[in-house]
Amino acid sequence: MPPWNDYGRDHTYDHIYVDQGYNYHHYHNRLNIYRHWVVGENSYWMAQISASADIDKAFSDIAGMGATTVRTWGFNEVTSASGTYYNLWNGATATLNTGATGLGKFDYVVSSAKAHGIRLIVTLTNNWSDYGGMDVYVKQILGSADHDYFYSNAQVIAAFKTYVKGFVGRYVNEPGILGWELANEPRCAGSTGTTSGTCTWQTINTWVATMSAYIKSIDSNHLVGLGDEGFGMPQSTDYPYQFTIGTNFTADLAISSIDFGTFHLYPGSWGETSDPVGWGSTWITNHAAIQKSLNKPVILEEFGVTSSQQSTYQTWLSTVVSSGLSGWLIWQAGSVLSTGETAQDGYAIYPTDPTYGTLLTEANALKARG
């Protein structure tokens, strides 16, 4: 896999870098470091595709819009074997699936990504019930529905560490992995809304420090991020800025074992409907300001609207470039495979969509930024 561009130049917080040994850095303090532009798409479903040729087709479509990076799920918790899964639970005990329907399948995902010039950001669990996620750990081990025990119960944390060790440990020397994320959209509450009532942003912040340091103890070659929505900031009293959801963007990014920050952008889902485009641009610039203050890269790793996509994304991605933000990943990729269309939730962009060309233009604009 060829290295990325800008060999030997000196930069600071606004990019991610990879050295000739494919070790990843969130800062640049020496020469012979390649700049890695983080532009691309989310494809949570990649490992669920049955045919290898279809996986290749999906990555080809993603690469065609200028992508260098794909974010995908590195989890699927099940209590009965079906499809591609990674953890099979029997009571309180989980068994890691290293076979052809588990990590063997993920091996091919990594291989195909590399063949198409793409590196992966891999998320290791889910706040939501899709593909199992945190609630499976809590239910199987504790028999509880209190979502936030995932962050605080010692038995649950130990079980997650076991999973992380097996998954992450397999890819320590793999250049196709750009980074690991602890969770998708961690919050005090999950899909059911049931909690112990004791969770605060400090609860999750402590868990982030523990788990990110643990990953670093296994794998010092790759970046570690949280995978959060970017909630918890002081610039506004609007819902997404509140700390009661369970994260504190600045405090989480400041943790020494967190290398890059993430945030999402769904103004329609968050009740910001009076001026969603303008609100989104301000959300981007506020996160870019924290990126600069902490000298760590931050990426807009999920964003989406279901109408006026082309004009909205042009505005937001131009703001990414002008603000100095490190990169973006749209939610989500779309392809037409031998089995038909990949998941369409109203956000997916297929190669025939006019917005696909807009994304290519904006990807090139970010790469052209000095």
C-alpha cells in the first residue's frame, strides 16, 4: 500500500501522520512523516457483505469519490451464531469468533480496503442496540438493563477488555488500520433509556481514560479515538452542547491516550431545525477551535441530512476546510451490489447520486489545503 502525500513536511494539529513503518501519530515532531488526509465515508455494514467481490465493489465505489478513509464496525455481539459476528455469548461468557464468519472475514475487509488505497477507523462497540453493543455485556454479565454499568462495573469492563485484546491484538502491525475507536456515540443512556441514575460525564471520562490506555498498552502503532458525538461544550445552551448526555468533548479529548477527536452532526435529529445549515457550520467551527486549543486533530466523522444534501454538504465541507478541521467522513456510503442496494436509511449516497460528485470535489478541496 503506497504512503500518502506530503513526504517530509512539517505540520501541526490539522492532519494525521504516518511514518514509513506505518506507525500513526496525531502530531508531527520529526521528518519523514506522510500526511494522511481523512476524507471518506462510513460503511458500518462492510463485514456483513457475503461475497468478497461485493466488498471489493463497495470499496471501489468509496475510493471513487476521493476517499482515503472508511469508518466501520468492529463489533457484533450475538447470543446465537448468525452472519458475521465477533462475540458469541453463552450466559456471562463470550467467545471471540476468529473463524471465517468472524475475524477471518474482517481480515478480508482490511485487505480489500488496502487494495483500494483506504485505511480503516474501527469502532469496537455501540452505545445503541444495533449489532449488540454495550447492553449485551450488561445483560449477559449482570442481568441488568442499566446501560451505564458498561462504564463502571468491573466485571463488564474486564469482559470488554478481553474482547478488545483479542480484536485489537490481531491487527497491531496492520497498516490498513488507521485507528481504533472505543465506542459509537457513547452516552449515559442507550436504546432503552434505562440507567442507574448515577452516570455523569465524569463516569464516561474515567472509562475513556481506562480503555484508551488499555488499547495503547496492546497496540502503540495506531491512533485511538472515542467515537463520540462531540456533545458537552460551553459555547451554547442548545441540547447538543449540554454535558448531561454523558460526554465532555474537551475533557475527553484532553486525555493523554486519546489521539484524535470526533464529532457528529445531525441537526434534524437534535431539534436544530430553524437553520440547520448555519447551526451545523457553527458546530463545526466550535469543534475546530477546541482542536486548535488542544493541538490534537478532530474529524467530523458522521454527518447527514435527508433533504437538500448537495447544497448542505457543500456548505459544511467548505467550513471544514476554512476552519482547519482535520477531516470528514459522511454518513453513509452506498453501493449497488450483486444482492442489490446497500443499506439506505435516507442518508446513503450512491455513485449515481449528484451529491457523490460534490463529495469528490470537497475531498479534493481538503487535500489541496496547505
